Amino acid sequence: MSAGKGDGDILDIERHVFRTERIGAAELFRLPMRASAVYVTGSFVEKVRNAGLRGVSFAHVWTSAEK
């Protein structure tokens, strides 16, 4: 993660690592910052695909198997 000029703003995330105990049962979540992307779980992606929804895309950024 790269920070701005001492202001604490995050400019870039090089590698995502999430605390599963903080995410809990949430299927959608954001980081506690203004311009956070919306993150979703694999089960959410599966539900969207099974529902046949179109016009939605997902980028894989992390798996709970990663340490």
C-alpha cells in the first residue's frame, strides 16, 4: 500500500489482504476510506452469475487461502 504525502490517504494497493474475522458474513463491503472500491465475496459472485445478471464484472483480488 502506498500512502500520500503524510496525509494518510492511500494512493495504491499493491496486494490485498483481508481479515476474514473483520469481514464476517458480509458478502459486500468497502474499506473505511472515501474512494474505496466495493469488494464482494466469491459466494456473491456465484449468486450474481447463477441469477443470470449481465452488465456486472468482477476482478479477482484475493482468496482466503492466501497468507
